[in-house]
Amino acid sequence: MSTSPTHGPAAPAPTATVISYAQRITRKGLVLGGIFMAMGVLFVVLAVIITAGLNGNDPQPVGLVALLFATIGYSGLKLFRSALALRPQSVSIDDTGLWLRNSAGQNVIRWDNLAGVAVHWSENDRNVRQYSIELCPSGPIDRDDPVLWGLVRDDEPLTPGLPRLRYRFVTSGEYARYRGPLVEAIRNYAPHLWLGETQREPGHCGSPDYDGHRERTAGTVR
């Protein structure tokens, strides 16, 4: 069962609270990727100049060694492309629910499909707290939804009778600055779902089920 809306709006309301949480990471990636690509081009030019003797000296095959350093440009290209993929990522909160936008498109986790929302936190071995916003559905969800699957976790339900699969929005590290605005917006739009904060075991945030998602969606267009 997907959380895609079968009725109601197909996009966030104009008055929705919008949080573009990937802007800072995108900006860093674009800058660093651009620098690395420029350095790669520089090493290629240097290799050609030295190898062909364009600098006024005899041709030096040793100039080809510079091509080894030119691979940094390829790394920069991959970083630049990854940053571009992050660019559209944002969360919008309105009366309908929490809308997630990423490179795969946009979908909504509707308030009327949730049984509760909470903040969970744990401490790692360096006593650094890891936070997540837990969105617990009242029924089954599509664990392989093209937009939302990266948020899905299999965990003990908050209360007996609820499904194990839930949505977990990790708000630590680079995303810590957005935890406050996200929680405030959720509590404003869906105060009846708010369940407070709970301490969890270390490493509670976990990771998306990458392997399972690939196996379940192999050969399908999603």
C-alpha cells in the first residue's frame, strides 16, 4: 500500500513550510567538484606541454605522469554530479502531510495515514547524540516507493498493533540545523500525532535497506 495520495492535492499547499535541507551540502559539493575538475584539466594540460615539449624544452615522456593526477578531475565530476542530484531535495509540511522531494520526484506521507510522530535520539561511542524524526504509519506502506523508500526502517512499533515499517528522517550531522524547524512545523500542522522524545539504543538510526530494495525492484520500472 503506497502513501501516494489517491485523493486531495497532488502538491504541497502554497502556504506550506518548505525546508530545503540539502542546500548547504549541495553548495559544498558543487564548489569542491568544480575545483577538482579544474585541477584535473590543469594536470592534463601540463602533461601535454611537458610530453610534447611545448614549454621550449625537449619532449619529456615523464610528463605523462601528470595524467595520473588528472584522475582527480574524474573524482570532481562524480562529486559535482552527486551534488546536482541532491539539489532538489526538500521537505514541505502542510495540512495534508509531509512532502518529500528528491531526484526521483515527490510524494507525501499523509497525516491521516500516521498513528504518531516522535523524536528519537541515541548517543554514539563519542557521546555525540544522533537524532531522528519517526513517522509511524497506522497501516501498511510501500517500502519501495521511488521517493520515500530511503526513509523506511523496520523497527519495533511504538505501540502494540502498529506495523514494523515506519519512516525515519535522520536529523544529525549536516541536517541537525533543520531538526528544530521540522519538529516545529510538524507539531503545528499535526499536534494530535505528537508523541514527544524518546532515548534509544546507540546506533538506532540505521540505514535504508539498499540490498533489499535492489532485489525487490529488479527488472521493474518504479
